[in-house]
Amino acid sequence: MTVTERPSAIGQALLAIGDQWTLLILQRAFLLHVRRFADWRDQLGVSESVLANRIKELVAGDLLRPAPYREQGRTRTEYLLTERAIELWPLLVEIWSWERRWAPRRRGLPELTHDVCGNRTDVELGCAGCARAPVTARDTETVRDAATFAQVTVPRHHRRTVRSDGEHDPLSYFPETFELLGDRWSTVILAAAFLGIRRFADFQSELGVAPSVLSNRLRLFTELGVLAVDGPETRPRYRLTEKGLDFYGIFAFVVDWAQRWFTGPPRTDLRVTHRACGQLFRPYLRCRSCGQAISRSEVHFVLPEVIPERRLPLAGTG
């Protein structure tokens, strides 16, 4: 098998989670402990065919595990989060945190409570190697191998579908988030920007992306305020804005999760180093209020106004 026949670890991760319905299914499993087909369908307003397809992919990707249960004398199936899926919890929290800072919506976001200090709080990104925080994109150095982006966006077997009413759902991610993370080309282009790629021709040659797709995503990113354009109109350079740079925490957790759970072909590695300590960067989250590292079992979300004081703990395997 050649390098280009199998994606890198990051490419495999994006195939697993780079879809908005997949992210919403996992989010509901974490926050509301949703385990059954009908509950996901009713919660998300997703068609049964799309939901069945995504659940099948999640099971095949070892993110959900089917488990039989008895109801009214019949054996039915529910789906539990696997260990691989549970390790996505800091990514979901970091997405919430980015939205809190950059994507205001009509309804308020859930509030995160750190049970250790008792405060409703936010999180900040830190380095697990040296325990220093906060860590930003500017504090790290990323080196890619020659074929890191090979086959990153292998076509799916289904069409991309878009949820139209997510802004009215207090738990749904904001549409801007899905433009950056719920579409694999967008995520890869944003990753390339973090690696220092700036010009249209360089994005195209590095990623193998069609010019029309690249033009569309770069235009979208500038409209969203994630990228800014410098230089002459004939040879523009695209640089990350503060809003774009702040997406780095999400990028860091995707890379970390990918490299712990997937193995890519030779010459597809991506190495992220924390400049301050010189170690490979392993991201973690800490509480902004008390400065302590947070764990999945020590935080919960509260939905303001919509469901007052309802605790939404991050689920485990159940």
C-alpha cells in the first residue's frame, strides 16, 4: 500500500468526526446521555436515513458500541460511547469555549461548572508536559512530514447534509463552528494556515484541493473573520486573525486525539512542540477560576433559562 492510499492519522480522525451530524450525535451522547436511535432523531430533528448512516459509521469507527437491552419483552439496541469516543471530551469542551468567546447567539450557551472549586467558569489550554498555561498557537512549533496531507479528504460515501435550525437549539454548535470543523476541507485548510501556509498556490499544492473549493473556503474564512488578506490583489496572503488563532485549541485536541488513536503511513507525521519546555505538546484544559486541571468527571454544564439548573454531566461508557 502506498502513502497516498491511506490517510494520515489526522486524515483518519477527520474522516471519523469531520461531519456536523457526527459531532452532534456525540455531543448529545456526552451531555444528555442519549443512547437510542429515536432519542437522537427527536433531539436533533435528523432524518432516519441520515441518522442510521452516521450511527453505522460511528460503530464502524469504534466511537459507538451497540449494546442490547430489553423493553416490553423485546430485545432492542442502544449505543454507548467507547473509550476512543470518551477521549474526545476535551475537544467538545474547547469547542464550547471558543464559541463562548467568538460566536454569540440568540440563546445563551450552557454554563460550565467546575465541581472542584464550585465556580461557573471557562477553560484555558495548557501543556501537560510542563503544566504551563495558557498556551497559544504562538507558543508552539509544528513540523509536518512530506505526506502529512495525503488523502486527508478521502470522499465519503454520503452527501454532506446541513442542519438548518441549529442556532435555535441551545445545545447545538454555532453555524460558524460547523463551517470550520464540520467540513473536512475547511478543517484541513485551517490546519495548513496554522502550519504557516499563506498563499493560494501553496494551499493548492500542499493539499491537492480543487481551485474552486479552495477559493470558496478562503472567501468564507475571510467573511467569518478567521482569515485576513494582506498584499496585492493579484498575490494575496492569508493570515490567521486573533479569532482564527484562537481556534488553535480545537486543532490541538484533534491532532492529539488522532495521534493517540490512529496510525498513518510513513512520512505522514505531524509533530507539535511546546517552545517553553521543548517537549511534544500534549494539550490539557484547566479551570480559569482556580487554575486546576479539569477532568471529565469534575465538570458539568447548566442550561441557563431554557432548563434552569439542569446538570449535564459529560457521560462515560455508561
